[in-house]
Amino acid sequence: MTVPSNEGRQRRRGLWAAAALAVVAASVGLVNLPQAVAKAKADAAPRAVAPRGPLSGDEQNNIAIFKSASPSVVNITALTVERDFFSMNVQQVPRGTGTGFVWDERGHIVTNFHVIQGASAARVTLADQTSYRAELVGAFPDRDLAVLRIDAAKARLPALPIGTSKDLQVGQRVFAIGNPFGLDQTLTTGIVSALGREIESATRRTIRGVIQTDAAINPGNSGGPLLDSAGRLIGVTTAIYSPSGASSGIGFAIPVDEVNRIVPRLIRDGRMVRPALGISSGPASLARSLDLPTGVALVGVTPGGPAQRAGIEAFRRGRDGRVVQGDVITAVNDETVADLDDLLNVIERFRPGDKVTLTLWRGGQTRKQTVTLGESSE
């Protein structure tokens, strides 16, 4: 067998001695650990708060706008009637929520039409959490706007100050207040990202002149106010572009100039009383087949209507089967119209009884004709 040398025996003794010292040190440490914990507890105290200084001007403005505008923003719960499967009792249940805002101290509330579309009733909850049953005053689906009314004390109904949208500029700061995903009184900020956008209404009519913003707008924000940096209403948040259904930084708002034109009519008449020309337009294929200029080719004129009284004629077939030239409306008050949607958008700025000047094309000749607008029977 092999006998360890003196050097090997000394090395082993050294290793054993080191191990013994480590055990002793560990034992001492364990004995001192409770003392260390006790000392740490005795020294524990809240840390001193670092002074932050005054809020920035932007922060102060954000806070001021929210404090001023939030009492005017409401939560709208659309209700529908359902029959209980077991009891067969009929009851009202929530079908969705949205946002609205106080228009005046008479209790008129403005929101989007699609917020209450298909509902049998609605409830409005104010910022102070008081809730009221709402009645529908009027709606204009073509512009996705509706007016409700609640019976509340005037002191609870602070109306938002009205701004203007015609002088907005890309880059302006904007603020949106709403109830995204049911989280009421939420403030988001952004800028005017673009102007003059177009979106489609519930009736598939084009809404033009729409404001685009990157302020976060999510489901539940619909119908809420878009404000400028002075806290004035400049639009009604209406839609978002989002593949996921959540905010992607592209939101849209109906401009306040359009809102301020339509809402008073809904309050006064209960509906949008449309001015009318008394005409019917042809399909795009008609213009292509006859090589007509861009505009609205007429295929019908209401007997005794404004257009007929002004001598305007529609395309028709003669006895020999040939097409008899009619009128194509190419402009209203010198504003070019490319199709019926364009024409309606321009005409709806006026009221029944107003006079407009139509630019008409017929058989290669252009003329202007003044027409007194009638009232639509819709």
C-alpha cells in the first residue's frame, strides 16, 4: 500500500483546519444574525420626501381643463328589452355604454347615434353619480348624432363652452374625456393629427370634414367631447381605426361646426328637417354610358317640386327610344359636387326656403339657375 508523505499529511491537516474555522465562523454568524435583524428593524423609517417643485404649465393646464369640463361629461347606458327564459318576465337590461355631454341647462345631452342605436331606453349618469332616465329628443344617423334629454336640476347641468372647428390646425393640442371600457371620467391627450378626413355613418352616408386625433379613444369614448387647449368643445369623438378594436392612435371626431348646426335642429324639430330639391339621381353607369361631365345626372324631377318649378329637367327616353338630354348638377353656389353624396352634404347646410344657385350642364351647354329649397318628406 502507499504511505502518504509528510507533505501530503501536512496538506490534509491544513484543509481540515480551514474547514473547522469555516464552521466556527458560520456558527458565530448565526449567533449574530438576530442581533443584525433587530438593529435593522430599529433603524427602519420612512424615507424623506424629495421636493418636486411646481407643476409644469402643461400639467397645470391639463388639470384645469379636466376640472372644468368633467362635470359636463356623462355616462350613457343603452337599455334593451329581454324576456327571461325561465320566468318569461320582460325586463330592461344594458346593451352597451357610451359617453355624452351636457349641451344646455335644460337637460339636453349630445351623444353619437350609434351609442343608442337599437336601444329601447337609456340612462344617463352624471359626473356626481346621480342617474336619470333619458328620453330621445331627436337623431340624425347620417351624421351619427343624437340628442337625449334628462330631467335634472340646472345646477347639475353645466354646459360645455362651444368652440369652432373651421380654424383648427394640425398639431394643436386636444383633450378627450369619456368612459372607455366603462371606466368613467377618463382624460386622454393628444394633438390634431389631420383634418378633412372622411368616415362612414351608420346609414353609409359619408361624414366629411372629420377631425383625426392621436388622443387615445377606445370603446366607450363614443359620443364624448374633444376639447381644445382652452377647454372648448371642438368635436364629438365618434370612431377609431383599429384592427384590434382598441386605440391605435387614430381616432375621429365630428367637427363642432357640424354639431352646432345639427343639434339645434334636432332640439327644435325632433328630427333633421332636410331641405330638398325634388330630384332623383341616376347611377354612375348612366354618366359613363352617356359620357356626361362629373356631377349628379337627374333621372327624375318631382312634379311641382323646387327643381321642376325652376325649369330643371331629367334625362328620359323619347318616343323613338332615344335618350333625351336632361340636366347634370355640377355645382351648388359654385361648390363642385361629384355625386349625390356631395350634393346632399352641401344642400343640408341650408334650410327649407333658402335659395341656392345650381350650376347645370345640358347637352354641352352650362347655365346657372336659382332654386328655392323645399322640405323633404322623410
